[in-house]
Amino acid sequence: MRMRMPGRFMRQLPLAIVLIWAVAAVAHPLLSLAPDRIALAQILAPPSWTLPLGADDLGRPVLDRLVVGARTSFLVGLGVVAVSLSLGALIGAMAGLSGGWVDLLVVRLIDVFLAFPGILLAIALAGILGPGLGNVIIALAAVGWVGYARLARAQVLSLKQREHVLAARALGARAPRVLMRHLLPLAAAPLIVEATFGIAAAVIAEAGLSFLGLGVQPPAASWGSMIRDGVAYMLVAPHLVLAPGVAMLLVVLAVNLLGDRLRDRLDVRAER
């Protein structure tokens, strides 16, 4: 039993990190936080009992801003995945089911988006739309739908010749009904797995945009903007960069590990 506990603990650790992240994002209005309170007497204060993660260059508690930044990353991660998954799965599935010029047009559109680095397109869109949480979600979703569309199209192409799909179409079922009732439920597993990795990618992308000043604006907190503000004081107050950097590292790593575990669970070809 003693030998099994470390392995069991390590297996549950990613889930615990994600749950802490979600609880911090959802329940932070119920906590007595003061992320925007300026205290000149504690500028660049190191971690202590009263300030577990220290204070920033304006004397604001880093822990409070870290919790508020968790809400920003959580909303962006879920918002981007929800929009891009819905849009991409619908476009890709319709293209795979329709075939012909519709499929060709969607494939060429996907190729155009894949020809450019996604983060550069997101930066350009965020610059055009302007800073803000909603604009960040729109910019990242406008880039992220491509992967889901390509995956959904590939799944539909491999599923639409199955007997139950052919029978439904022979009985007069229209394309939307065939898509929603017979194809997308079978293609949901790989799309869900891809969505878990998309959450981690969205968290990193949001931090990058906020680091460049294209995300949420001050005094709102974001892990990316916290790292940007702390870079100038890295030698004298490294906790300003370490705290949000480690938080983002743990969240992204935990989400990716859960995605790997979910992929293994949903893989019907895996050995049991």
C-alpha cells in the first residue's frame, strides 16, 4: 500500500490542479481579494506570511492577481474551445458529408489558414479588433477552428459509408439529421480529445497576447501581463515572473496530461 500511494497521487495530481484552477476562476468573486489595491509601503515585497507570493511593482498582492488571472485564462480557454469546436466541427462535417465543390472549397480554405502561423494570425486579428477579453476569444477562435474542421471532415469521410448512415439516407433523412444523429456522435470522441489540448493551447496563446499588450488591459489581471510587468524586475523580484509562469506551466501540463489520459480511455484500439 505504501508503494502504491505515490503512483496514485501522481495520477490524481493533474485532475487536482485543473479543479483548483476551475474553482479559483469561478469562486474568486466570493473571496476577499484585493488585486487592484495599491500599497506603496510593500512595493516589490518578497513572499511572506502576510503576502504568500509577495507584491508587485505597485504593491498589489501577487496571489490575489494570480487568482484573478486564473479566471481570465479559464474563460479564454473554455470560450475559445467552445466557439472553435462548434464552428470547426460543423464546417468540417458538412464538407465531408456534402463532398463535391463544397468539400473542395473548405479544404482550400483550411489550406490557406494552415499556410500561416496561427499565432501571427491571432496577433493580427487581435490588433485589428483591439484589446479586450471578448476580442481575444474571437481572434483565437477565428484561428483555432481549422484543426477541428480538418479532424471532423476526416472522421465524417470515414464514417459516411457505414451501413446505418447509408440506410438513413436511403430512407430519406436529410443531411442535417444524418449529421447530427448518425455522424457527429461517432466523431465526438476524437473531437473531445482535441478540445482538451485546445484548452491548453488557448491558455498559452492568451498569455502571449496579453504579454504583447493585446489581451486584457490594466488593471485587469492576466498571467501574460503579470509576466510582462515582472520582466523589468526579474533580478530584484523574481517572484513576479515565477508565480504566474509556474501557475501557467502547471495548468497547461495538467490539461495535457488529462488529454492524454482521455485519449487512452477513448481509444477503442488500445489494449485493455
